[in-house]
Amino acid sequence: MNDGCNRNETCGETNGQNCNSNERKQSSKNSFRVKLNASSSVKHVIGVVSGKGGVGKSLVTSLLATFFSKKRYKTAVLDADITGPSIPKMFGIIGKAEGNDLGIIPRKTSGNISVMSVNLLLDTEETPVIWRGPLIANTVKQFWTDVVWGNIDFMFVDMPPGTGDVPLTVFQSLPVDGIVVVTSPQDLVSMIVKKAYNMAKMMNIPVLGIVENMSYYQCPDCGRKEEIFGKSKLAETAAQLGLDVLGRIPIDPLLARLCDEGKIENGNNEYLSHAAEEIEKKLYAGEDLKR
């Protein structure tokens, strides 16, 4: 009688109780997955996360998406920060998303990046989203199932801060290839990174590396770098956890102005050029990121 255990010669168990445990874990993980919109295909999904708010996840998400788009990849941003969406404003997208019989049509940026955010469904961008957790989590799922993304090479998911409903929903419901952790150069850095790292580890999601925002300020006259928020502990924390440092973004007034003006695609992507190269390498070098 078939008891559900696919025994083979390499299985180390004689009673079948612990046989193919990895397959069982993968099956359990996949049981929460929701189906992608039938008219869409997404090759890689990358979450941008942090253990706290205000560190620049949306900035990192936007810069990475812009970088990959300029490399001729078909790129998308899923704004999963339902109660604090900022992606449309950073890209200068105004007005609502429309739909057809196939689903909701994402808006396009000037650089041809597909974007979906709750702000594209509200009457105005100032309309507050006063929803409870289950409704917020369900909205994130609908951005995956009901949006006609088309053919996408890289989708970046801008997460809300912390380890609550939305990160859990994204990790369980979407086929996330890995996450990028965003932090800042303060004493909290170790705690911030470790919270995100430990959640990803518990959910069996690879951590692609860390990006430090507001890392330093460089004087435009003399070129001297000042660590405004104190000496960075990024390298120390990354080494402790065995993670790659993907990049350090300085305090850049021009970059801040471009975000406010909705022209983030005109920003300096050199800050994250190494990050993009490393992400691309890890996803296309045959590494089993979904281990």
C-alpha cells in the first residue's frame, strides 16, 4: 500500500516516517502559495525588507528596479506597504490603475517599470488605508493574483517594516527567491538585521545581502566623508551572519529631491551597482536559492 512516502535507495530511513523530509517541507511551504495571474509570468521575486521603518526600503526598491530596467530586464515593483505606500510618488505616477477582463493593469513608469500599489486604487494619494491585518494581507495576495503583470524578469516587493502580517504573507504566498535587508548606521543595526535575517531563515528564504542607507555624507567641496549617524557596524554585523554587503547609500540631497519630484529613475544608480551585479549573479549562476 502506498503510504505517501516516495522511497528510494538513498533514503536513510527504514520505516519511511522521516523519508524525504525536504520534500515534505517544500510541499508544506508551497501549500500556502497563491496562483499568479493567468496572463502573467514572473521569473524572479525579490523582497526588500527591514526590521524597522524609516531606513529607506522604498528608495532601495526603486533604485534596484531602475537599475535592472536600464539593463533591459522587464522589471516590476509590487508595493506591499499597504498602509504607507510611497512607490507611485517616487516614480511620478499619478491617477488610478485601470482594469479589463483579465484583471488590473499595472501602471508604467517613464522607464517602463510596471508598478502596482494601493495608492493606484484610492481616490487620492492622501486617502488613508485604515484596514485590519487580514484585509491588508489579502490585498497583497490580490496584487499577485489579480494584476496582469505580463512577462516579468525581476519583480521587487517593497515590504512594510517589521515581521508582521505582510512579510509573512509575502514569504508564504509568493515564490520569493531571496530578500535584500535595508538598514542604517546606528546602534540598532545589529538588531534590525538580525530580526529580518532570523525571520527569513525561519521561512526558508535566502538573504541575498545587506544595503546600508544614510551611510555617510560626502562634502561636495572637499570630498570628505562624514559618518553623521555614527560609525557603521555594517561590516561587523554582515560578517557575524555570513552575509554580503551589497552597497552603502550616502545622504544625498539630490536623491532626496528626485524622490520628492517623482524622478527617482534619474537618480544615481552607482550606489547600488554592486548590489545589482550580486543579485543578478546569484540568481543566474545556478545557485539553489530556494534551498
